[in-house]
Amino acid sequence: MKKTNENGITLIALVVTIVVLLILAGITITYVLADGGIFSEAQNAAKATTAGSIQDYASQMQVAVMTDYYTKTAVGGEATITDSTANAGWAQKFFPASGDFTVGDTSLTVKDGVITAGTVKVTAKKHPKVDFTVTFTNGAAAVTYADAASE
């Protein structure tokens, strides 16, 4: 009796392995590219991070207005931004000089050292390239942006 020594895999084992790999690839692609997948979650996180940065810059605007008002009026001077409408050039100075943001339409009403009302339109030039709106109401700033569905 002759003993044959066969090394290797059978055709059935090869087909089963390929089918399992295709199923795993399909599941992975679904999780990565689908709505709510890894890429869309990363884009949403980038937008939220940028919105947080813009919120910080808006807070700096409010602090600058308050500081200007109280330091000038405390020494008998006149505040430079009082009871007026600010322009985009004034708002732009609170954003980084790197040019990552462009400040568009700006309309702020300032009364007694507080930005009481108004909006600032801000466009992020780098990823994510999204338009943001800062809305001031009685000294508080809220940042909004378009969600992925409306882009």
C-alpha cells in the first residue's frame, strides 16, 4: 500500500476562506462609510471642535467689549465700542492671524459694555469648510452650523 503525502489546502477550504473574508470586508465598509460611520462621526467631531473654538473667540469679543467699556469709563474716558454696531473688521481681530477663519456679515449691538444682540458669520477655511453663525443675546454667545444633511 502506497502512502501519499498531500500537502496543501482543499478547494472547499479556500472557497470558505474567501467567502468569510468577503463578508468581513462588507461589514467593515458599511461601518466606515455609512451614515453614522467612522468617517461621518469624525467629520461631526471636527465641526464641533471648530464650533468650540469659535465659541472661545466670541467670548474673547465679549470680554474685550466689557474691558474697554469699564476701563475707559472708570477713568472718565469714553469707551470706543459703546452703543454702536461693530463691523467685520473689528470681529476679525479676535480670530487667529493664520487666516483659518473668515469673518463675514457682522452686526453687533453693544450697550453698557455688553454685546446685547447681533450675529457674526464665520467661515472656516480649513477642514471642515463650514459656515458658522455666532448669535449674541444679552451677553451670551451661541454658535450654530449646518448639519451634514443640509450641506
